[in-house]
Amino acid sequence: MVTSCLLAGAGMSATSYGPAGGAPTGHPGPTDAPDPIRAIGLQTLTGSPDEAPTLTLAFAGDVHFAGRQANLPDDPAATLGPMSATLAAADLAMVNLESAITDDPDPDARTRKELEDPDNRYWFATAPSALDLVARSGVDVVSMANNHGADYGVDGLGDTLAAAESGPIPIVGVGRTDRDAYAPYRTRVKGADIAIHAADASPRESADAIWAAVPGSGPGLASARDEGATAGGLRALTAAVRTSAATDDLVVVYLHWGEEGNACATPDQQRIAEILADAGADIVVGSHAHTLLGAGILGPTYVSYGLGNFFWYHGGQPDSGVLTLSVQDGEVVAEDWTPGTIAAEGGGPTPLPGAEADTAVRRWEELRGCTDLAPGPGPTSAVTERADDPARREGEGDSLPSYAASIQEIGPDLAATMTAHDPARCPVAIGDLSQVEVTYVGFDGRAHRGELVVHADVAADVVDVFAALYEERFPIERMRLIDEYAGDDFASMAANNTSAYNCRHVAGTTTWSTHAYAVAIDINPVQNPYVLDGQVLPPGGESYATLDRSAGADVPPGVIRDGDVARRAFEQIGWEWGGDYTEPDYQHFNAPDLP
């Protein structure tokens, strides 16, 4: 697949600086102290088949591991029960994990729940192995935007995000920043690009910022509530959905919403559904009420107001099941409710047989009577096609979505988080910088969203570079703004973070680094370390420091060498490689001229 970005005014005005191949001006030395949106339209060039394939998406409700089920994640063979087969049969399956993920749930780290009835305050935590269990059960993506996702505060959420980075499946609806929390998980299924968002619209149990991420608030959850005058909440979610609708074939939103025990959609649920439908969401589903709610059509959007419990610590609300939607050309063409029941001792549901299943499906259809929804398209016979079907791999040859990128001016919300930028001393004004968001392939083989700040003059070129890296599946560990590391280049390198702008000097001098001019990028510092006076930076890159990086050399994933896609892509835009320095800086690329 070829993706082109339609850009305007991306020329570069510059003056020459420094000799080619001279001393690097990128990193500090070992003694250094840490120092209105312009969107890109994406035009995807693909062949269109005579008839688009049908893809299936399966959704189930709330999952957590408490009570009798608390130790289940320790069992390497455990699953979510017999209905895991229904999840696994779909092309993509999703559930809501209603728990923090941490190996060490510290009672002192629990968030306040001062807005909740004291008799109804609960805190849940589970081990990272819970993600392995969920993945074994056929689940492809998990929402954690719910009233328990941040039960153990910033530390617990940090553990959750670390588990997601190393785990087998992605998590949506939480993030280290508000931008991460509202960002979708993007994947490709049978040639269709899918964006999946998640957010919490359940009643707030605490005023702590972690429960509704906003610019500058740090780690938090995506919220679908009206959060007053803040920039987060439903406005942020709506904007994110609208962006996805402009670039992706199918947009899904999984919400934590509704009133506990109420089988009818609340006015607030109906209002949120209308707003998201207007923003371009194709499917809106959710849970939280611990009971089933109605489903159907709202304009062009399929809405399910409540999926009930799916794997729970008791069977007090036994009605459960899996909703499987068949989608063609971005439209839901069939709906199948596979009913199940949760035993009194809890756990996952068991499918209902024959006449019992027919009765349960009719009851589920009748729940639409207290919603604002029109009847759905009705059920279909077996439309599930296994992941090994060649049709699933059409297009790119794998399940990754098309490359997507955007260039934005640095608005006040982002500027407030850029603590490494001091307008009184930095050589580039913030108005000359741009935020670039790109899709990249991680070492886990999945598509991720990354962001860089670069000079506006080179932003379009940077987008082209990462398009080339994505096209050839060059893996990148992570891509976050340097401000998440307090401007500390050593910390960023140690985290194997790909980064660009950082307002700092060259080690031991008063000369600004090329990073301070926002015309330099470091890629995978661990695999591509900086060798200075015999010292390897970061130290974790020592085993990579002496690799043969000549053209055609067999190198590990993420390593830059002569003639590879990274070298070619940066050479195409005229940038230099730090690997050619006398003291090689293998991670470093920079423009030959200052802006």
C-alpha cells in the first residue's frame, strides 16, 4: 500500500553550519547535566475489490479476577471459559478489563474514592499474567477506561502501561498523557483499517485527575464525561473519533457507561451515542451496568448500550454473552447475540443450549424497547473466517493498518507540557515548531502511535521518513516527547526512546545541539548507541556498539546500518547520519543546515 500526504508550504530555509563528518552536535557528554491545527490529508492508494470482504468483530462485557477467580491468571492454561471459542472465532475481539494491572498492589497507593458511597468503594488489581489469559481466550484488544482502571493510582497505572508494552495484546483508554489515553488502537483486518477508542463515562468516584486525563495532568484515563472547562472528556474523545473517521475505514468506541442495575439506556448514554455517531463512529458498545441493555441502529451507527458481565467473581447477574457484528464496507450487516449464563460461583459464562438460547436472544432483542435505537440488521449464519484465511492478509500482507500521520502547530495545551522548552533561552520559538504524529511498528510487531516535535520546516520530510520505515516494517521501541523524561537525554536513551526536539547544549560547550533547533532525530538508542571516548551511551547498548553495520550485514531488528531503509530514507531528505562521525552516534540523524 502506498500512502501520500498532501502538504503545503514545507520548504526549508537554512544557513550552513559545521563541517560534514565533524564532531557530533547531538548528544551531551557523560558529564553533562540533564538539561490553529494544520492537519495533513491522507490519501490512500489501494485497489478496490469487486466486493469488500466481510469481517467479524466480537464484543463482550466486564472482566476481572477477584474472589474465587483471583489466582486464575497464575494458571498458564486458564481461559475466560467455554465462550472463549466465540471470541476466538471472530476476526477481532474486545473486552473491558475492570482492574488495575500490578504485581504489587500497595494499599497506600489506592486512589481516593471520596465521591463514592463509603459502603460501595472497591479497589481491584490483577497480575500482568491476566493479559496472557485474556489473549489465550481469543481477545485481541482490551479497554481499561473504567472506574477501576486507575484504582492503584499513578504507580499502579504505570505498572498497567508497562504490562501493556510487554504483554501480548494492546490496551486502550489509558495512557501516560491525555494524547495517549484518547488515541486509538489501529489495526488492519482483511484490508480494512480499524481504529478502536475507549473511554469511561461512568459516574466519577474521585476528583483525582488520573480519572480524566487532560493536558499536563500526567498518566490517566480517557473520559467520555462532560469535564467542565477542561480540554479533556467528551470533547477530547469526540475530536479523536472525528480524526479517526477521516482516515480509517471503521471506527469503534468501547465505553464504560450506564447506570448499575438499570437495563434501560439512560438519557446521558443516548446523548453520548448521538454525539459519537455524529463524529463518525461506526460502532459504539459498552458495559458497566452489570446487566444487559438493548442494541440496534442509531443513524449510520450500530450501538450496544450494555454487554453485562462476562468473567466475574460471582453470578449475581448471570445473563451474559458475546455480541458478534459482521461488517462490510464499514457498515454493520449482521448482528449475532450468543447468550450464556454465569454460574453462582462466578467465572466465565457457559453457552445456553437450544430453546434456552432462543429465549435468551428474544429477551435480548426486547431490551431495545427502552432505547432510542432502531432494530439492527438481524443475525446471520456462520460468517466467521479464521485468522489463517488468506483474505485476511490481503493488502499489506499482514494485519497492520495503513500508515497515518499528522502535523499540528504547538497549541497551548501541548506547550504547557513541554517543560524542556524555555522560551527565554531556546534558539527556536515555539511557534516555529510542529508536533508530528506517525504510525510506527513496534518490536512486538504491532502498529503504534508515536509523536515528535520538530521544526516546522522539516515536518513534512520527517513524515516521509517514517512512512518509509513503516512500509518496510523497521521496528521502533517507543516514540515519546523528551518532556516525558524531563528533558534528560540520558533517561530517554536508556528507555530506548526515539526522540527529536530537546532544547539543550552540546556537552561542555555553549553551542546548541542540533536537537535544540529541532532538526535532529535519534532512533532506537539502545540498538544504535553513541560511542564517546570509548564510553557507550546508553550503557544498555554496549552489546550493539561493535556490530558490523556495513551494507548487507546481518543485524538484529531495529539496528541501523549502511544501505538500510533508515539510511536511505534520511538520505532522501538530505540528512546526515551520526554513524559516520569519528566517534559514531549511530542513533542520530540531522539536517545539514540550520533553519
